[in-house]
Amino acid sequence: MAHPAQGASTALVPVFTGTLAGIETLLCNARDLHAFLQVGKKFPDWIKLRIEQYGFVEGEDFTVCFPNLGSKTRGGHNSTDYHLSLDMAKELSMVENNAQGRLARRYFIAMEKQALGLPAPAAAPVKRAIRSRDDLSFTRRDEQGRLINWSVAHGQDDDWGAAFAQGAAFFAEVAQLAEFDEAEACKAIQTALSGPAFDHAQQGGFSGAWGQECGFAEAVARAAIAGLRALREGDVAPFEPHASRGRAMPPNALPKPRKPKALPAPSVRTIQ
């Protein structure tokens, strides 16, 4: 019988204890992982292809369950569930080669260390309905009521990979804020990156920086590159903070294509 692991209710991908190859171990539901990774393929096609591609073995790397009763993302009562070892889950996350996959892989590493009793940073507070910078996990107000734009606790024994994943999760909060107020989300990124608390030079450069800052900065950089690509391909309109204050751009709001100016007909001269 599977039992939820500690903290699984607020996890990126729920992890639970189960039996694999006769040994009690941590597992996750492949459907939950598939949903988190935002894979374009349908779940049955994706999981079967990955098992064949990478030679995963039933009974060693995963177990098959019938019927599907535990996943919120199930496709029907007669569908098949795959409970994965965390080693298999990490490999599946890595081969997706996207930001979600890297975040999931580091998360599974942190869950393994937690199960072994190794130190890991405290999870960011879960906040819902993010409508302003005050709602972000990495901000706080000081005694005078001033907003501290980057307030993240660090420890000498923090696990860097788990901290990196936490930083990426901070950016996911900013993305949620952008759905409500793009200008406020823009300000959250600008003030976090430019503030003294985010100064990597004080920590000896990138190699000495803490994981949360690196995870957040990489997530921002990846989103910026995706935005530049979309602008280059003409799929989105340029962002203007003042024009976007207090609103979010509708998902289907694309710039109208410009009609080319009609050129005057060439004049024809008759030579006599």
C-alpha cells in the first residue's frame, strides 16, 4: 500500500512510499510527472516510448497498477498507472531537456535527501492568489513597512540543488503574478535582480552564489530568451510596463500584421 511522503501535499510532484522489487522505497505517479513536465504527447504514448527508449524494467524501475484510482489527472477508471522509482523519475525529467524537467530532477534529489535525513532548505511558503509583490514568497515588509524585494534565508549547510529548485519556483510565482498584473511582475523581477541582496559579487561570483539566486536568475534568463524568440517570430507584441499596468495581456492577443504599402505602378515611356 502506498503512503504519502512527508510534505507531499505541497510537492511539485507528489511522492509516496511503496514497494518495488520487494523493497520499500519512494515512488511517484508517472501521470503526475507527465503533467508537471508539460509534455506535448499524450500520457500513454509518452510513457511507453520512454520505457522502450531507455530500457526501463518493470519491477525494478517501475510498477504497473490497475485500475487508476489515485491520480487526479487520470484519463479514466480503466487507465493504467505507472509508479516510478525516483531514479527513473529523475532520468525522465532530465531527458525532457526543459526547465520543468530540470526543476523536477532537483526536486527529486531533495526528496531523496530528505528521506535519508540529510539537511535541506525549508520550502518556500505556499501562497495562493498572487496579486502583488507582497504575495511573493521572496519578499517581505520591514518594520517601517518598506518592501524588501529579495528576502531569502540561506544556510551554510543548504543543499545547492534544492535551493536552485526553490529559486526557480520563486520565478513561477512571478509568472502567476504576470497573469494578473504584468507591470507588477516586471517590477518584481527588476527590483529583485537589481537589489543589494541579490549581489553575487559579495559571494565571490557565480561559483560562490547561493542556489536560490542562481535558480531564479536562470529561470528569468530562459523566459527572456523565449520572449526574444517570440518577438523575432512575430508571435507577441512588445511589452510596455506603463501600458500594461494593472492588467495582463490576453493569451490570444497577438500583434496585427502590418499590410505592406502599395507601390505605385511603374510608368511606361514609349520611345519613338
